[in-house]
Amino acid sequence: MTETDVVIIGAGMGGLTTAAYLARAGLTVRVFEQHTLPGGYISSFIRDGFTFPAGPTCFGSNGIIFPILKELGLEGKRHFARTSYQMSWGPHDVPFLTPQQTCRDLAIHFPGEASNLQRYFRWVRIGIDGFRAMLESGLMFGENVATTTIRLGLRHPLFLWAMAIARRQTNRSLHERYFKDALLRQMLNQLGYPVMAGQNTLGMWGAYFDDTWVPVGGMQGLANALMRFVHEHGGQVHLGKRVSRIRVEDRAAVGVDLADGTFVPARVVVTAADLYHTFFDLIGREHLLPILTNKLDAAVPSESIFAVFLGLRDSPRLETELQRFQGSHIWFTCANGEYIQLVLLSKDDPSIAPPGKHALFIGRLSPYEEWETLKSDNEAYQARKLTVTRRLIEQAGEFLPGLSEHIEVQEAASPLTYERYTSNWRAGSAGWNWDPQRSTHIDFSKDVTLGNFFAVGHYVHSPGGVPTAMITAWYIAREILKRK
């Protein structure tokens, strides 16, 4: 077989973005994806006319996604709708419109915390103003770093104060620092991931208020647009083709073996798969430095989730209940103190449901360890999956009375489902764990000594997510082109 310039493992957003830049530059590029659809977590599935996200329900551009699409000339190929958030418990709802409004609304329900809320949301407001300016400056793409940093400091001097507050803090320690009310702390801790660095907490608030989006027509459309771009520029994306091994000779990658036995030689191999799977299963411990294997052996992935997808038939009663969705994304604290996420998918994008019907997502964190033992007992697994599905629908019914009477389509995904369809190690939902004390940091210049080998995706840099996958692809594509 003729040697390919670059072979890429995985057609998620990291792999497709890398392929798009390299194919546009004239390199021969082949992408191998085990799934029958591109996109990885950013894909969709359809049931009886309802379109559901196979992974995240939205994304933040973070000054990364939209600039990359614009640079590739794809900004007009897809339309995006802004999403919105709210916090709800019992009969109470607080939408996240602005920091000032959120502060005022929470103070109504927690009057004893009014002054603390003002202090906290002043920090949030100053922090996200600085973040917004930083993202708009092009700093994420390494543009005039020193000059841009100085200008940011001069224009937003309090941003340095906000970042100093966040330094060495987590969302939980910050909320402990600002608030005394246990319920308020609990509900704020439930936003985002269970434990996040303080800087990520600021980024989360910035996304909630300004920068969370969905592709109109479903997540799959974004991946499809990138795949078409790769094909139009001479690249190839092979779906349903699993890579079984990265072949290594003389401490350098020389190509990949496919599951069907085919060897595909390549000058460069790029992995967009999760790094635990890449290093231990595709490369093998014998080719790795002890420092890397030690890090991977101690690694902890981001939390796994259980999700229920519902297609709902309409009724006057349901229309009345759905008015409670001031935002499409809701963090809801149930009567027993547990929390779930509710997303009225069709509120942002009516096209994903048949006319007059609605698409709803219900999700919660679900430890992978609770499912791992069921891999070899399908009967017990299916029984537990059905029990959890029913429980989530029951809990969602606290927010939407009469929900179960309107279900027309019902699907569920456990951590084992996500692991099976995405191959993310232990069903991690966004790269390595976001807890700064547990996150894995791999220094590719020191820990990885394989030649002709690169990695992109949300495991390369913490925290993970779609922006991380795409910005790592942006940098690695330039590195490959520079060497070429």
C-alpha cells in the first residue's frame, strides 16, 4: 500500500479538525473511525423523527471553535443557536441571564446570603469580563502573547485580582469561602463537574451567561460539515474501520494496523483517541517510558453519566408545564436532595423534533464503578438500566408533572453504553478528571519519545471538551506542516 502522509485515529472533533487543516494544505490524509458516524461524542442519533445528542447537549466556543470554523471557511456552513441555563429546586427557578440578575434572584430565596452573593457575583462578573477579552484577543492561538497579556492587564486590571482569588481554589472551596447556607453551596457545587479548578468555575459562568451553543439540526451536522471539508480537499475518512495497533519501529510510528489485518503505512500517525487506550492498547507498554506508564496507571477519567432521551407528544397540560423552562438547560435539585440535569432540546432547536412535539434529555452523574461489574451479566445490567431510567423519569416528573403520560420515544444510555460507542476509557465524559488534585498532565516533550507520533483531543490538555479537542488539533496541524 502506498505510504500516506498522515494517518489519524478517530473522527471526533480533534481528528476531523486536524485532517481538515492538513488536507487543505495538500497532504494525503486518511482518518480511521471505528464508529459508522463521524464526530465521536459530537454526534447524534435519530429515533422516530426525534434527533438526540449522543454526547454533550451543547458546547462553549471559548474563543476557539468559531474562529477555527471561520479560518476553514465553514462559519456559514452551519447555523448555531444560543442556549441558556437555570437553577431550579422545589417550585423555585433562577435563570442565568446576567451575573447581576442571578445574584438578585438568588438573594430573594437566600436573604441571609445577600451580601455574600454580591461579593461572589462581583468576582464572577469581573472574571468573565476578563475571560471574554482574553478569548477575543486571539491569545488562545498564541498571537502576540506578551503584548496581548500586557494589554489585558491594563484594560482589565481587576481580572488579575479575580484570577488570584481563583488560584489554588476549586469550585467547592470557593463556595465554602463565600457562603454559609448548605443548600446554596450544594446547588452551586452541582453546576458543572463535581470538583473543578477555580479558573474553570469562572469559565463555566462565562459560558452560562455568554457562550453556550448548539448546531441547528443536531450535533451531527457539525461533524458532517468537517468530514465533507476533508473529502472536498482530497482527504479520506473511513467509517467503521477500527485501528488495532500503531506499528512502531526504531522508536518511531510507521503506520497502523487495522482490525481487518490491513497495514496502512504513514509518515506521521496522529491519535485522536483517548490516551489511555492509545498508549496501552494501540502502542503497548514496551514502547513507553516509565514516567508515562506511571502517570497513566494513576490516571482518573472525568465522570461518567447516565442519560435518558425522551420524545414527547404534546398536550395543553404539557405546554403549560414546559413554560417553566426559562432556560433550556436546567440543574434541578430533587426532593430527596439528589440533582439531575434536564435539557429541553427542542426549545433551542425545534427542528430536532416533529412538529408539535418535544425532545427532552435527562441526565445525572453515574459512577462507572457501579456498572463495571455488570459487564458479564447482561440480565442484571438490563434490569439496573431500566430501574435507573424509571427513577430519572420519576425525578424529572417533580419538575414536569405528568411527564410520563407524554412519552412517545424513550432511549437510555449507561456509562457502559457510552464506553461501547465512544471507546473513551471508563466512559469519561470530557477527558481526564477536572479535579486539579486528580487530573493527569502529560508532557509530550518529555514523557513521550516516539517519533512521527502526535496526539490531539480532549485528553491532551486539561480540562477537556470540544474546544480543547479543536485547539490541540490547530496546534498539532501547524507543527506537522512546519516539519513537512
